[in-house]
Amino acid sequence: MESTSLQDHPVFLVDDERQNLTLLRMWVEKLWKLPVVEFDNPQECLDNLHREPSLIILDIMMPKIDGMEVLRQVRERYPHIPVVMLSAQ
């Protein structure tokens, strides 16, 4: 069995605010040196879960599908993927 590291799978950033995605991308890429995929639409994140990200950094407050619903679906389909929830509230 081949071992994988965090660098083998991207970090998914999910936030409906473009400036937050930019800041998160800089943080993850520069500090952690990990590849990033950004989603400003939570449904696109859910549609790409088959890529099995190493981590999902997820905003809680988003229109249409909120972060809690995204978290529920991630846990249901890929319970091994870690999720960090963020809120500006």
C-alpha cells in the first residue's frame, strides 16, 4: 500500500467572499506549502469531494448552502476528511 502525504491532495477553501479566499490561499500556500483549490460556491466543493482533499477550510455563513450543510454532506460521504469551520461573526 502506497502512503500519501498532505501534499498529495489539495486543501479545499470554501467561502462566498473572494477576499477571504485570497487571504486563505496565501496562508495555506505560503505557510503550509500545500496545494489549494478555491470554491466560492459550496455546491462545487461538494461536487469535487471525489478528489478527496487533505483538508477543507469552510465558511459557516454562505447563501443557498451554508457551511453546516456542507459539513453534514462531507461527514456523510467522506467522514475521514478533516474540516475546519470559519466564521467572521
